[in-house]
Amino acid sequence: MQTNVLPIKTDNPKKEFKNFQKTNIKFDIKKLQNAMNEILDKMQWKEWHVKGFCLNKIPDDNASIQGGNLRGIYWTKPDHTGEEVVRESPIKEKLYTELNEQFKGTYFEEVYNELNKHYIMGRVRILLKEPRTTLSWHRDPEPRLHLAILTNPGSILVVDDEAMHIPSDGHVWFANTRKYHNAFNGGEEDRIHLVATYLGKR
């Protein structure tokens, strides 16, 4: 499987996105959605200012998927002064190498193992944006890989001055979330993405 990152073409031949790239890696979206339903039958969303699950953890460290570790360090400009502040604590992303037991034997294990062949990853999370909700305007220390499991046309990821709807077609996308960005769900159903911390190519 080739994994080179491709520039995104649009109807405007002069327009190429600087902060989003579509990879050649693609998964079976129906299997992903079925696996998501299986997980939700057994588990409830964990919440620490975001709702989600961690697919992987630091070996023998269940605390690595609790509390602020679900979200991780980020920088934001929360008020009219425009001054940047830091939230949460740094995450030891490279140590997240063990798949959590709940995901073993599911299609998520296959997805995790395939991604791990091509990318050096930190935390791999499933993140929920409920209808008519948004994240803060913030930046992360690393880029992210996004795989849309469930979405709608009103679910948009904005990085810097670019807005992108990532379709739930099985493709993995790269987003340069080291820049200021936001994700919002303007639709009337949940938006669920698999989001992996990107640390480099294998």
C-alpha cells in the first residue's frame, strides 16, 4: 500500500490546501461504523472537556488514558486580549504503544495495526463532537491524522484560514493542527472521528 501524501484538488484548479492532505490509506467505513456501534454497546464516552476513548495507552499505565490525558496539552487565546495561554499538561506521546483491551479483536485493532505500519503515532483516540458544539480556537504540539467514522455536511475542521469537511469515506487525512484550529459540528447528529497524534513516517 502506498502512503505518500497527496495535495487536495478542488473545483478551483488554482486552489490547493496548505494544512490538509489526503493520504492513500483507506479503510472499510461500514466495518468502522459497525465496530463503533459494538464499542458503544459496551462502553460509555469518557469526558474531560472532550468526549472520547483512547485506543492505546502507555503499557501497564491505566492512568495514561484518564483525565487530562484524554485531551492533552494545547495553547489557546481565550479572551479579548489575544494573549496565548497553555492548558493541561504535556503528554508523553511516544510511550503510547499498547492497544487497550476493549479494542482487541475489533476492526479498530486492524486499523490501529495498519496505521502503525506507516506512521509513528502517539495517542490514538476516538473523539465525539455532539450536534451544535465546537472546540476552542487552539493549537496542538503535533499534527493529527483524522479518519471520519460518522459525520455530516455541517461538521467542519478549520485550520488557520482553511475550512475542510472530512467525509466518512474511509480515507485517512493529515491536518496541520500545530497551527490554530477548531472543529465544530453544525449538524444535528454526532460527529465521530478517529484522531491519531502524528509523530512521523515509518
